[in-house]
Amino acid sequence: MSVAGIAGPPRAQARDAIALCRTAGVTVKMITGDHADTAAAVARELDIDGDVVTGVELDRMTPRELSRRIAVRAGPCRRHDR
């Protein structure tokens, strides 16, 4: 019996996008369909902080708990006329 594993590093564009977001004051969250352990490893590699939440755990969260765990703020766009 043997076991093999293949790992692909995150794309350079992901690192650049995360850096740009942080420069703009955006807190980065990652959503993926990967296994929780894989997601945690990728998040560590990209320096993304936070807990891994599985889909089952997410489905079980109340709206209040979800809003506490995942903070999202959307503001109005500003239009700059030339």
C-alpha cells in the first residue's frame, strides 16, 4: 500500500490581491470547498487569520452567531466626477 499527496502552492496573484486588500484596510476571509485541514494549511500559507468553519458548522449557525463570526460591511460607492 502507498499514499501520495499533491500540493499546489497558492497563485502569486492571490498573494498580491491579499496584500492590496490589506493595504486598503480590508480584512481578508477565504471561502473554499477544500477539506478543513487543506483550507487551514492554505490560509496559514497566505497569512489569513481566523477559524476554519465547515459547511455543516456554517449551516448550524444562527444569524446572530454568523454575524458575530463573520463581520461584513458594505458601504455606498463614491462617485468621483472628473
